[in-house]
Amino acid sequence: MRGSPTLCPVPGQFFVDERVLESIYTFLVTRPLTTSPAGQRILARLRALGPFLEGSLTVSTKRCGRPTCRCATEGPLHETALLTWKEDGTTRTLHVPIALREDVAAWVDEAKRLKQLSHEMSMAQRAFLIAQRRQRAR
Ligand SMILES: [Zn+2]
């Protein structure tokens, strides 16, 4: 790099004034906490979540309707996987292909985890709020 060797002696490296670093540090250390250690642990678990999908996955069996198919007489029946969920008060369904069944099951499980963690986070924040109020009352 040409032009400003005193500001940027090594490409990609830059210098920050020590006073700036100190004020950033002071900001991070003295910043009021917005959650408790318990809340931070819940947040860490939330960050670790994978893709999620609200609803439930059900696997049912059915006859395909073709009179020549094995399922019409002896079986076995055909398995079909459905995702069901509520939307504006009505139950909606979506067919889930076999190739995606395990993935969708994992997404549904993850959505349950999200709901549980959301509940736990709310409890932690309420407890945090109560603790803050007590501290300020002193
Ligand atoms: Zn059939």
C-alpha cells in the first residue's frame, strides 16, 4: 500500500488510539447488565438453535386408491407424512416427502426447544427485573 505508510504499515492492520480502546473497555465493563447469568446461559442455548418449524409431524398410513395396488387387498399400506399447524385459527397441512421427513422432524423438535427457551428467558428476565427493583429500592 502506498500513500500513508505511517497509518497503515502492514496491509489489513490498523492502529487505534489507546484512549479509544480504554473508553471502549470502560463502556463494556460499566455498561449496566441487561440480563442475569441465567439469562445469558439461555441466550447461549438460543444462539445454538438450528432451523425450526412450528407445527407437528404425523405419519399415517393410507390406501392409494389404485385397485391393482397391493394395499387394496393385503397391504402394507402406504405411509404418508404430514406437517400440521394452526394459521388464523384453522389447521393447515402440508405433505412432507420421505427424503425430508427426518429434517422436518428435527425442525419441529427445534421449534419446541425455542418455545421452551423463550419461556425460560421470560422467567429469567422477570426475576432479573425484580432483583433490579430491589437493588434500586435500597
Ligand atoms: Zn397402494
